[in-house]
Amino acid sequence: MLSVIKKFADFDKDSLDSLSDYLDYPESKSCKKAVFLKIDTNENKYFGTELQDLSKDRKELYLYPIKAARPANGLNQTPTVVYNSYDKSYIKKIYNWFFDNKDKNDLFAAVYKILDENKEKIEIELSDIQKEIKTFFLSLIIDDKYLGRIEIFRNIVSDIEDQIKIKYNEKSYLEGSYCALCMQKKDKVYGFAIPYTFFNVDNEAFAYNFKQRNAVKQFPVCLDCAKKIRGKGKIYLEEEMKFNDIAGNTYFLFPEVINSSDNEALKSYIKIIKDFRDGVGKDSTDTTAEEVLVEKLQSDKNAMSFTLLFYQMDTSKFNILASIEEVLPSNLKKFYDAVNYVNDLFLKEKIEIYGYKKGGKEKESVPIKFSYKILQKLFENQKIDFKMRSKRQFFEILDSLLNFKPVSYNYLIDTFILKDIDMPKNFYDSFLILNIFLKLRLTNGGDAEMSDIKTQYLDDFCMQFPEFFNKPIKKAIFGIGVLTEQLAICQKIERGNKAIYRSLKEFKLDQSYIVNKLFRDVRYKRNYYDKYPYIFADKLGEEIDECILASSQEKLDPLEASYVFTAGLQLSQRVKQKFYELHKDEIRQKNSKENEEGQSNDAN
């Protein structure tokens, strides 16, 4: 990944390193103003504060350093800060900066003397400003010049050697050694050159017997490569290769061509990503950068892969959440094909909920479609992990889908059972994700092929999902769930409650109870309700009996049995609706025949 960041910096070889490459712009949602302490070292005077609107055109004048040069607990590279409080912002980042550097030259000593003599006055003025503006950028104007107009401060920013050589009061560099990035022998290589924690030297427990001064032995980087990674490369990465279209998680996308020297191919892929950022595919909220790449790569001969590096910023600390590496376009193509297939199948089978579409004001039928938010909701860890829910399971599942790593069928079922699947939307989401895994053959559905037993009416629905209904006992338990829900609907209409649900043991049922007890109860209790769909129930009941007889040796895990039964409950109305759509002529003939027999009996 670091080599890719270096290549980003090489895209524009003709332009020289700009001071701007090592600076950040301090504006944010909460920070829109700049305040400057006006100092004249010739007259040894403090002239108060000056309030301005922040302007991107003045980025080099502000001299606000990049995050890597703004440690949370130490001095910033320059005496600038986004101000929140007097002690933590002004004293810690500006006053102390000049205190620590006052012996380096006359200018710093003169500024420190003025700040020290006007300490109380500055505190009052900053306090008054904060009554109106909670957060603002704070810097100095010295002798009528912004810091960015003063050469001594500019040199501090452009000279990064001390930053990559000294850290934690330790020096880490070697003379006459090889750089791990350009593989060339250099006069000096350094140990603290990497601005991200791809390579972590912040903790001495990083490796056995590790000492931070030995960081250079772990990953030596020369000054030229360090400037590229910390300057142009880092800016390019954060401005062009940062996305948050996978369930809102922020990640860097690293495309890598198989021929690592083919920079032109890499540039072409970068252009595709930039086109996406500028609006290509934006009409679809589910379209991601890598999906756009896949479409392009179908006709592209240049082989490549890419890495998705998910991260979170905690104050100034860069925390890696997950790295999904070497994702192949061919795998992504298969993944999106499977997603589209299952989406279309759900649409065809009218598996939907009644609710509000995005931007809609009235309730209507809303199709169930794949999204990364659904995947994250199903697999996020519900246990609170500091300030956020742990997403480890989600990233592991995402890695499985994108890199075609098998997942245990029982693990999927066990996970879904815990997600309140008695709620229709939760079940539909889980059923969609499960069928994507089954379609991709990343899980086995229970080590069985589709049964040869033909069940005409059950198969109207079950044959649309053959990988799921691959055992006769599954079709039987599913059918019992369908009939149970039909009884519950009648009870709700005539009695005001779904009394049969009291027998469902909070949807924690085993196969024996469903087949031997619940099925018998449903058949018996249905006789009390005139609105029960008897023709539909009789047809399904006969086929359920066949499946039970054919699967006398089959045994489902209790959680799987509960899930299959719940599938019958949640899809009951759709199965019944499809039955009447496909067999209306047969039902009409049966009703006509029964009416004729009834009239004949009346005549007799």
C-alpha cells in the first residue's frame, strides 16, 4: 500500500513539491473563522486580536500542519491550532511552542517575551471571542506578516528530516543503507517516516524485544520517499481515494496492477474512480467505487486487484478497522452478479414490505434489495465496544464475500436467529443475504442436493430457492410455518389475537415439536374458523406429509429448524397468493364440482 501512495505522488513528476503538500486547511463545520494575535517584535508590543473569515487561498499563509505533524499531547509543528479552550489550545499549542523554542533564535525569543508579558490580556480577549465563536483557527501575525510569509517558519514545515528521524525522544536512522520503498542505497534512511499506522511504532509491544529507536531496521525509508508519502502521495490518497459508500464506513481504495511498473494502467483505473467521484453512478445509492471499476474491467486486459483499508479517526489517531486485500475483479463481478440475481428474484417473487420509499410520503410496497447497510446490521456485534459497536464480524463477512472465502452455514443461521427474525424486515434481509451466500456457493446449505421428491404446490415457491430448500424436511417445516401463519391470521380476524403464537416458544423450536405437535395442533384448530383457506391448506398438507415420510432419517439443528419455520411464517401470504395465481382454474373447477355435489345432495 505504501508503494501505491508513493506512485500517487509520481503521477505529476513535472511539478515541484509545494509547501501546501505539508499543510492542512483548518476549516470544518464548526470552524469557519480565523483569529490572529498581532505582535510587533520591533516595538515589543502586543496589538490585540484580528478576526477574519477563513479562506482556502490563504492556506500557505496559515501554515497549519498536516495531522501527522499535530500530535494530540505534544506541540504542533508550527504555533497554530484550532482553538477550543485557553489551556488546551493556546497555552499547550502556542505559548508552550515559543517557550520550548525561545533559545533557537532571536525572533522566537522576542515573541515569547511579548506573549508572556501579555498573558492575562490574551486570555481575556480569547475568552471574549469564544463567547460568540466556540471554535476558530488561532495563529499569529508577527511584524505585519502571516507565519507563511516568514522564512524561518516556512523552513520548519518544508524540512521534515527531524520529524522522521526523532520521535518519543528517540533517534531512529541509519547511514549508507537501502530504502524499503525505492530499493536504492541512500546516505540516510529513517524510521519514523510513515504517516499512517500501516506500520506501527507507537507501542513498544509492537514486536518481541522491540525498541522504537530500531524502527528504521523494521522499515527504513529515505528522505525522498518520505516526502512523497507524507506530501503529495498522502494528499492524493485522502482527496481522491477516500470513500464511505460501504455502509458509511470510511476506507481508502488502493488499486494495484499485476505489473507493478505499469503506471499508465494504474492511472487509467484512477481516472475511473475519479469519474465516479464526480458523478458517474451517483444516481444509485448502492453503487460503490469498486462496482464501477468492475464494469470497466470486464473489457480491460490489464489485470489488477485492489485493497480496501477501513479506518477510523479517533481525535488525531489513525485506527485501522480492517484491511480487505487483493480483491480480484473477477470475484467482484461474480459477487455483483449474484446480488443482482437475488435482487431480481425477490422482486419477481414479490418479497417486499409495506412502508415508505426513500423520499416518499405515503406507504407503499417497498422491494427488498441488497445494501451494505443490511449486511452490517445483520453482522455487527451488539456488544458495546468503547464508543462504537464492534464491526469485526461485518468486516470478516465482507472479506468472505469479496474474496470468496467459505462461511459456515450454521454460523449464518445462528447469527440470523439472534436478529429478531419474527419481524418481517429482519427476516427478509437475512433471507436475502443467505441466498447470496448460497448462490455464490460460499456456504453449503446443509450438505445436500435438491430432493427428487416432487411437491407441486410447495415447489411453486421452494423451487425458486433450490439451494435453501435442498432437503424434504426443510420443505415440510416451511410448509408447516405457512399453515401456522394462515391459522394465526384467522385467529386475529375472529378473536383479535394470534393465539397459536403462544405455542411457538419465542420462535425457538426443534424439528420434533414442529412436525409431531405443532402440525397436528394447526390441523385440528383450523376447523374452528370459517375463513381458513381449506383448499390451499389441504393441498399443502398432503405434500407436507409426503416430505415428512421421505425424511424420517433427516434431522435439522434446532436453530435451523426454527429459521426454516419462521421463513414459512413470514412468506405465508406470498405462498398462498402464488398458489391462487397459478392454480385458479383448478380451484374454480373444484369449487364448481363441490357446489354441484352440494346441490345434488340437497335435491335428494
